[in-house]
Amino acid sequence: MSIVMGLDQHRAQITAEWIDLATGEVSRGRVRPADRPGVRRFLARFAGQPLEVALEATTGWRFLVEELRAVGAVVHLAEPAETAALRGNKKRAKSDRADARHHRELLLAGRLPESWIPPDHILDLRARARLRHTLIEQHSHWQQRIQAVLYHHGCPHRRQLMVGDGRQWLDAQPLPAAARQQVTVAVAVIDALEREIAPVERELRGYARRQMGCQALIEAYYGMGELTAVTVVAELGDCRRFANSRDAVRYSGLDVTVYQSDRHRAPGHLSRQGPPALRWALYEAAQVARRGERSPDRQWYLAAREQIGGNRACLALARKLLRRCYHTLRDLGDEALAPPVEQAKSDRGSAAGRRASSGHRLTNAPATHEAAGALAA
């Protein structure tokens, strides 16, 4: 590599610092505005030259990586938290130029903590899975607001307000005008969200029926349905980049923080340092697996619940499912993330995929048992 560059990206501008290894000359530049045409003009000077670039995995990195690769650059995507930790605790000036220099120096020294850059079709799948997760969260939020209004005015508690005769019951509640307006607006927003959720879910389910990695998870593990499987595949990505299943758990944010000093050891909470959609999918799958009478994990869950409580036992089951998914996708290799086959080629297996979508499949392997110490985590 003859040119090594560090970039610090923001919405208004991109700061660059690079060194020519042949001459030792250090140069700096700035891209303003920080959009695709501006980046193309800036990178035109490096076309045809050996170039390696480091930038953080912050919002906007995708188009920047695409433009860098278009000029033949080798791109390294830095993990933001670990990259910042390498600065140390010493107080020092914080500027865009200093950040760009920090990235360049770490890359040059071979110490840059890198993030995985997914292929384009996985990035698109991840965007759709996260879109659905966001819509579902907003849907739940507005339902909770309706419940809050009802409780604020002393109405009886009732679940499932949006299904069955729930709406008729809601209309019959004696609410003042302002509260009725709150409920009416919330119901309208929920209806609008449901109209947007339906086509996204259809697209994700169709993808899961035709993609090998999703089908492998659905067919192997009780609790895995189409939506949970496609979310796990999108968020977990290439499992070969993890050294072991513990790293996959740590990536998901399902690991438990611990503070230990001498003989004192205090377990904390979930780290939540990972994709929220992945944690949601695994927890939902664990909820199905713990309830199913035919689930091979039900007895394990019941035993764990007696020791550590229902919620922590369900989280432990979610971690078990994640470890299994890690091994399955890793063993599939490149096929785990391969684009889905054409519908005409998958008609034979589509019926099986629909049967598996409910998540009520028995795994071929018996449930394993963890030590009590692992359950406590």
C-alpha cells in the first residue's frame, strides 16, 4: 500500500488525512458537502493508485464505502467504541482532524479494530428487518399510550384492544373529549402502521422461504419462524468472523456485564451493545420455545426458571438459541448468506417453509444442559 488514509465522517463534512508511504508526505483534505458527488470529486485524484482507507462504522458509511471501492481502494470499517477506547483516558484535544489522524495511525500500525462489511443484499435485508422492528416498536408504543389514557381516567383494564370486539369496547368507554381525541388519534396511527407493516412482513417471509440460511434455522430449531430467522440471518451475518459462540453472544448484546474486584463479584444487566432487532428475534424465539409442549427446551426452561426466575431463564434460552444459530450458519459457509433462489426453483420446498414458519419444528438434536453458573448469567 502506497497511500494510507483516515477519514472522519459527519453530515456536513468529511475530514481526511493521508500519508504517501513512498515519500512520507502527510496531506489533509476536507469534503464539503459530504454527499456522493462531493466524495467523487475528492477521490478522483486517487484513481488508479494503491489506497487503503479507514473510517468509522457510523451513519453514512455505506455510500462512502461504495465510492471508495469504485476507485479501487481497500476499505477498513472501524468499530467505533473500540476505536475510541484505543485513545486512552488521557485528556487531549478532540477535533475532526485528530480523529482522521487516529484512524490513519491505527490502520498503519495494524491495530484498527474492524467491523464486518456485509454484501449489498444483506445490507438491504438488514434495512428491511430493522424497518419492521421499528414499525412494531411504534405499534406497541401507541397501544401503550391508549392503555395509559384509559388508566388515567379509571377505565377497566383490558388487553387486546385492537382485535375482536376490543375496538367496540374502547368506543363504549366514558372518556372526556380530550381523552377521546387521544385515543382516536392513537387508533388512527396504529391502523396506518399496520398498513405499512403488512407488505414489509410479506417481503421478509418470502425471502425466508427461499433463502438457505433462513430455512436451515427454521427447520432445525423449535421457536424459529420466518420473521425471526430472517432477522437472525440479516443481523448475525457471516458467523465465520466470530472466533466462537461467546463472541456471537457478546455481539448480540445478550451477554451480562460483570464487575469484579478481588473477592467481590457483582453481576450486572444485559450489555445491550448490539443490534436491538437481533435481541428481539432471539427473545421471541425463546418465548415460543419455552411454551411449546413439544419443545425440546421446555423442560430445561422449567428447571432454569426454578433457579433464576422466568425472565432470566428465557434470556438464557435466547442465548442458547443464538449459539445454535451460530454453529448452523457457520457450518453452512457461503451458502448461509447466499441470495434467495428464484421462486420457480423453490416451489417444491415452499410448502415445507410455510409449515415451518410458525416455529413449531422439533430440532434434531436434544436439548443440552448448562451449568448452574451459566444459568445465573
